[in-house]
Amino acid sequence: MIAWANRRIAGLRESVRFLEKLKEQERWLIILPPYFWLVIFFFVPFLLILKISFSEATIAIPPFVPIFEWTQDHILHIHFNFNHYMTLWQDSFYLDAFGSSLIIAGFSTSCCLALGYMMAYGISRARSTWRTVLLLLVVLPFWTSFLIRVYAWMNLLSSQGLINAFLLKMGLIHTPLMLLDNSAAVCVGIIYCYLPFMILPIYAALDKIDSSYLEAAYDLGCSPWRAFWRVTVPLSMPGIVAGSILVFIPAIGEFVIPEILGGPDTIMIGRVLWWEFFNNRDWPLACALAVAMVVLFVAPIMIFQRQQLRARVIS
């Protein structure tokens, strides 16, 4: 009897081990596709750009000298060129481009946060029958081409556009305002195009907040304004962080909006990348600029987000 019980226990243990292995395999099957996607479409292209950034520019196709080169004697020669990174550090033109991109993207992200939070808060407090309609209105601009939406703002902000025509007809101004070809127009375009990316994460965070927290705050003597800042805003912080990242990262490397709405003095990294790639055909310098942008702006944000996730898991 004891031997039979021991065999049964051993069989149950083997079954548990098998189920644990199966569960581990299923977990890897779920995790592998997104990692495979990142490796193919981010890590591998980034390695190619990194390799080109250390090469030298030349008049050829492709317009750079290979880093690794085999001689006729089967000897591998490695040519690393760090001059492009030194140029980015020493030339004030590229430093101004980084600074201008940081200021425009930061200001646009702040405006998107202010507007997006109010809109997301209003949608989350609306009746359930209206929430779907309001969310549909938020994502409705995505049904139109990105380029057409930017060109629409060019028609609105131009000297003969609707805004200047309305102000002239009302007698508020006597000469058309210079609303186009400046940094303000670029900020307006970024805010308009990326505002939904701020609204949706914040709305998802606000929708998950239990109303009992606010009721408890009111019972403890909090005013509605104080309860908003002490309860609602901290609980919606994951949505704020996610929305800010979704807006800031693409805005800092934006090319279409500065090219159409910005003037010649509006220098952003996206425009400089285009000039170096297609006008100057200096691929190594353009790749060095792209790598520097990832290291200076994208990598710290990703590290911060990962630390926030770890702290949330530990807590």
C-alpha cells in the first residue's frame, strides 16, 4: 500500500513538472513574436546605421567606404572613423538642431498633455452612451492621410488662409499675420497630429480608477480640486507617462511637419537628417546623427520607463 502511494505521488510530481515545462514553453511562445519583431525591424536596422556611421563618405554607390575590407592576401582591414561624431559635438549647427528639436518637442508634448488630459477626463466622466462617440471623434482624424492633415493647416495658417481672412474681415488686423513658416506653426501641427496619442492612454488610465477612492477622499474632507490632484492625477500617472512618450519620441524626429509648416529657420533633427541623406549624400554623418538622437533622447526614456515598470511590479 505504501509503495503504491509513493508511486502515485511520484506520478503526480512528474505531471506537475510536465505542466510547468508546458507553461514555460507557452510563455516563450507568447514572448518570442514581439521580441522577434523588435530584432528584425529595430535592432538589425540600428546595427546597420551604427556600422555606416563609422565609415567614411565617398562619391560612389553606396556613398560610403566599407568598414571591413578583405585584401588580396586575405587580411581583414578595419577602418573606423569617429570624425562624424566629433563633428556633431563641435559644429554648432547640429547642436542647435538638437536643442531646437528638444524645445519644440517638449513644448508640444506639454501642450498635448494639458489638452489631452482635459479631453480624456471629460470623456471618462461622460455618460457611457456618449463615450464611444467621443472616442470615435478622437480617432477620426486617423482616417485621413497624415500629409493631407498637415497641408490643411498650411492652408489655414497662410497669409491668404481662413484665419487671416477671418481676422481681416472682422477688422481685428489690417495686415495678414505671419502664422506660417515658423516654430509656432510646427508646434500647432505637432499638437494637432499627435494629440490622440496623448488622449487614449490617459483615458484608459482614468477609466480604470475606482470611484470609491474619490468618495473616500471626499469623506475625509478633501475638496473636489484637492481630490483631483491628490487622487486622480497620481492614479492616472501611467497614462500620462505613456502618452508623453508616445508624443515626445516621434515629435523630436518629425520631418513632414517642420518641412511643410516650418520656415528655413526652423531646424529640427528630422530635416537635418533629410538634408544629409538626400541633399549632401553624406550617409555616414546622417547615420551618426540618427545614432546620437537615439542615444540622447530615446534610450533615456526607455530606461526610465523600464525602471517605472520594475518599481510598479515590486510595489
